[in-house]
Amino acid sequence: MSAKAISEQTGKELLYKFICTTSAIQNRFKYARVTPDTDWARLLQDHPWLLTQNLVVKPDQLIKRRGKLGLVGVNLTLDGVKSWLKLRLGQETTGIVRAIRDYQGPLKEHEVKIFVRRGGPNYQEGLRVMGEVGKTTGIPIHVFGTETHMTAIVGMALGHRPIPNQPPTAAHTANFLLNASGSTSAAALSRTASFSEARADEVAPAKKAKPAMPSGKSATLFSNQTKAIVWGMQTRAVQGMLDFDYVCSRDQPSVAAMVYPFTGDHKQKFYWGHKEILIPVFKNMADAMKKHPEVDVLINFASLRSAYDSTVETMNYAQIRTIAIIAEGIPEALTRKLIKKADEKGVTIIGPATVGGIKPGCFKIGNTGGMLDNILASKLYRPGSVAYVSRSGGMSNELNNIISRTTDGVYEGVAIGGDRYPGSTFIDHVLRYQDTPGVKMIVVLGEIGGTEENKICQGIKEGRITKPVICWCIGTCATMFSSEVQFGHAGASANQASETAVAKNKALKEAGVFVPRSFDELGELIKSVYDDLVTKGVIVPAQEVPPPTVPMDYSWARELGLIRKPASFMTSICDERGQELIYAGMPITEVFKEDMGIGGVLGLLWFQRRLPKYSCQFIEMCLMVTADHGPAVSGAHNTIICARAGKDLVSSLTSGLLTIGDRFGGALDAAAKMFSKAFDSGIIPMEFVNKMKKEGKLIMGIGHRVKSINNPDMRVQILKDYVKQHFPATPLLDYALQVEKITTSKKPNLILNVDGFIGVAFVDMLRNCGSFTREEADEYIDIGALNGIFVLGRSMGFIGHYLDQKRLKQGLYRHPWDDISYVLPEHMTM
């Protein structure tokens, strides 16, 4: 069995190639690929058996139960295949939309209702599509965005929660560019002053007799002056941090430098609002630390293989107080060593296996908080009164959304990571929040596995935690399984009863923590606690201040379909943007499968067509016969001289190519145009010869220095035999051969040379192969396509001469004096 899904066509090819190589069945596998743009005339030309055999037609897309779904046609004629395809080809839709449309009958019969909740970039478009499907099919489809938290639709579907009649329509993803408040007032210079932001001198422990934080570690990890170094070439994450800084009205970017050991020191360009700025990238950590002593945070994007070493190196610099380790999969033994060393150094570690953390209005780690529209929707550009800590980075994003909709917003949030041994724990951050005056209430989102949540219970009982704490441990469904369940995170597995989510939720509630009955009620409970604090005057909601306008990246705006601009230039022959390279609409895998060769590829890239086999072979023959003509011709001579002067291959090749023109190699185009004009005008060969003689012009493509009618050029003879045998018609070649009879009767060496032959034969091929209209064929002649054959072919010879001179180790060439005629004047008077 294949470890990777492959198409039926590819599978059969492999079977017949490697299993049935001696069997007669090997030759029975024939196929033709059809798309909505297939040229049926060309298809029949390449696959004539389609007219004589019974056919099977089906999608080659690994679709299960194709027969049951009516996606296989058997024993059809070619006309039957065309009729079958007409009903099906190009009618596909994708994903859940297609499934709903295909099975709308059974869905209606069983009175199925569909609930959709979606977030993320441009989620509105997905909700719009689903809503439209519901209207067109008549199936009840309820769609919700970020105004509804992620599990709310479960309660709606089960009948435990009312379904809103008209859920609020969220603004389009791009609307964060606008001032959503409707106010004409400018954005405030700073939002931190409008909310309860703790100053450095305000931080004081709640219980002086019982210090909350470990010795040497600060309760405040980030401020609006925090500077960080990013390890790794994570340009998208850095740009996200800078956009966050800008929308928070920071004076300076939070990223001071990047470290990337795989390149030399350089500067990387980023946006700061509308302007472009440069951020230095250093090859080693020592240089970055020396140049930026103000940095106290490292964001480590190193892989699991190098995260340990880079983190240990970072902890050798006393200026670093916080390290975020993004990678997951770091061996637990190494993680425990990091934790021990960090405790000794007084460094706070966030992670491993984390998205990081965020402090609204101040600083965010990497990709925390998502894209900018989510940052603004969750009001993370200014501080609120609620601090949270979770394990999951994805769930921290959901907490941002829930808290912003039920309270005055997030003060700080940290995702400690999903590994069994996180660098910092729930209690570490909860105690920090306890000691931060700006934090009025704390939210903890725990999960099954471990006993870290129990330390919060102990902290409350000992009086170290006095602020309201709302907590929920996810994974309560594990009790429904008869065996041990490992959830997504490495640490999300209960090894004993006290580590189950149910047990921890119960213990938290008994300790005085606010615990909802389910995650579905978490938002409601947060709002209830917040409203109570507002009533008591503990929290005084501040006036909302709109953020500054933030420009949208062009690439994102284009993806959303919001903008358009004329392209700098256009191309129609090649597309490298997808999963594989495409030549003129043909995937590169198909090029090799069908053994198209150089001639076939040239047909795709030069003419945007799949040429007949004989045309491809003729092109390859032309390349072979024009590859070289010895070292004495001007192009090869130039190449050799440059090679002997010590120049590189490209320079030497270019010097040879620059000699190609009307006198050397350019006769292909000229001969094609001259003979075509004479033939198309209707004058007979004798009139053409006499006309050119009268005008004093040479007939391009006629004449050779060495070869003659008595000493024919075998290159021409080989091409002539092939063309006469395979081309459907050769009117221009026949005309040129008549001209040759006239010219050689005057002088034996006035033969149709190889340039002239290729020129006229190529015109016959373009005009008569069935792939081009007469206008298209003439256009390719006019724009110089034929000279391209000579340039491409002769390049092979020039490269050969270059390599030959290098291999022979030939020295600098100097032309001998005795081969130069010096004709200076005998006397010159001034």
C-alpha cells in the first residue's frame, strides 16, 4: 500500500512498470487526461485509439464509491464520453458545501439542523457561503462568528441554549482599517492612561510576610518599553509584533534585533505603520546582546533540536529576564534542566510548546493574539482589568475573545504551553497577577493532567491569593472513556484520579474559586464576577478610545479581494506558485509522464501549445545540427578567447552569443521571411532569383563557403529526409529547393544551407501542423522565434568550447603579428 495517496493513473503506471514488465498486460493500459480546456482534435491526434476502442471514463481523484455516485462511465464510445463529461466536468464544488448540496434530500428528510461557528482571518466570507447554501437548499443552517464563543453552538444544537434570531453580523476582516466608533475624534496618543495600568512603582506584594514570587524573578514581565530579540528568521511573527506595537501607540518597536546563525549580519526590512524600517539581524547571540543592552526578553523560535542550546546560551546574559520558547517536542529531561537553570538565574520561561503571551497596550510575543483584525476585535491594543493564564495557545485566543466581550478587556495573558513540564506554571503567573495592582480578577484555563491547578487552591487557603479567580479545567469528557485518554498536549493525560479535570474542578470550587458548570458557561461567569466588581467600585470602566488606523498589507488585502492593481508585467507560459511547476497549463509531472522531451517543452514554453510528436522531434534535430560548427566561426572564437582570458562560463557564453546577427546565425529568420514573402506573393522561383539579383541583394539561406551541390551538407540531407517523411505538407521547402536548382546552376556552392533549410522547414511546420492559424504562424516568424533555435542550439557548442579550453588549461590568447596586416600611413605631418 502507498503511504501517500496517489492517483489511480499513477498507481497503475507503477504496477505495470515494476510488476508486469514481462506480461502482455503491460501494453493494455492506455489513458488520456481530459480537462475543461482539452482540445479534442489534438487529443485524437495524440491518442488515435480513442476512436476504435470501448472506453471507461471516471475522475482520477481517489473518490470513494465512484460507481455508486454515478462517477464512472463504462463501455462508451468517444461521443458517449463527451456526453458523460458534459454533465459532470467542471461542475465540482468543494468541502462541506458540496456535501450539503449532494445530500440535501436525506438532510431534509431527517430534519437536520446545521450549526456553524467560525473565526480566523476572513471568517466572514466562510459564514456568508454557508448562509447562502442554507438559503438555496432550504436546510436550516445557523452561522455564528466571534460574537459567539466556540462551544456555544453545542448548547444551541442540544436545545440547552436559545438560538439568537439574528446573530450580530461582524464587520468584514478589513474593516479594522476604519474608525469603527463612528467618531471623528482622533485616536488617543496613549490608551494605557485610560485604563488601570500598573506603574513600576505601584507593584507591591499582597502579603509582605509571604512573598509570592520566587527570589530574583520580577512580577512584571513586560511594559510598554520592553525590548526583545527574536531568535530565528520569523519575519511574519516580527511584523505582527510591530503592528501590535504601532496600534498600541508605542514610541518604538518592541523588536530590537533578530538572531539567525545561518546568514551573515544584515538588516531586514519591516513596516512600522506606513513607514519602512530596518531591523538588524545578527549571526550570533553575543553580537546582538552587545549591541542591544536594553533587551530583556528573548523570543526563541528555534526548532526542538536547537532550542535547548540557544536557550542555555541566552541565560548566560544577565540582561535577559524572560525567555519564551515556542518549539514543542523538546525532550523532557532537557526541559527540566532549563527550568533548574532559569530558577538559578532568576529568569522566567514561558513555554516550551507555546504561542507565548500578550500584555495589551505593551508587548506581545510572536504570533500571540492572531492577526491584527483579531487584536482589534478583542481590544488587545489597550489594557483591561482581567489577567488570564492557560496552557493552550489556541484557547488563549478564545479567552481573549470571551474576556473582551464580557469585561473591560485583558490586562495580561500567558499560555504556559502544553508540555508536561512547563517553564513557568499556573501558580507562578497567578501570583504575579496577585501582586499587580492593575489586575482586578484572574482567569485560569486548566486541563486534564498534572496537579498544578491544586497549587492555586493552596494559595487561596494560605491567603496568598485574594483576588477573584475564575477557573475551568477542560477534559471532563475523559471520565466517559473506559481507558486512559491522551489529549492533544503532551501533559494532557491523567495518571491518577487527582489529575482528572473533574477532580480538579471540584477541588478549585471547594477552595473558593469561581468554577462554571461547563466551558459553555465560562463567559457568563466571568461577566457575573466582573459586574460584581464594577458594582463594588473595584473596577471603574474607562471610556473606550479608538486605536489608530493601521495599514493593511497588500498581499492580505489582495487575498481578501479588497484591492486590485495592474501587474508590472504579464506571463502566460509558466506558473511556479502551486504545488508543482506548470508549463503552459501542463504540470511538470505530466511532461515527464508523457515523455515530451526538449522539443515538447520548447513547444509549451515558446508556442504555448502541445506540438505533434514529429514537430517535437524536428525541433530536437534542429538543435542537434546547429549545436556547433567548429572553433573558427565568430561565436565560438569569441567564447574561446574569453575562456582563455579567465572569464567565467556565463561571460564567455555571452561574448559568443553577442556575435549572432545578420552575418552569423541570423539567416534563419531572414531566410524564413524572404522565402515566405516571395512564395506568398505568387512569383515563381526564377522571377524571385532575378529580382534579388536586380536589387543587388543576397538570398538569405543560400550559399556555403565549403559545401556545394557536389559536396552536400549532410546536416541538410538528414533534416530533408525527416521533413519529407513526416511533415503533412512542405510547400515553402519545395519552393526553396526550386530556387536552389536555379542558384546552383550558376555556381555549385549556392546551395540551400542549414540556416535556410531550417528557416523554410520551420515555416512549413508552423503553417501546416494544425496547431496554429496562419496569422499565428506568421507572428512567430516576425518576432524572431526561429533565431531562438540557433541561439539555443549553438549555446551548447559554445559551452562545450568553454569547458574544453578550461580542461586543456589554455592560457591567455594573443593574436600573432604575422596574421595581422599593419597598414599605417608612412608619413604624418602635423
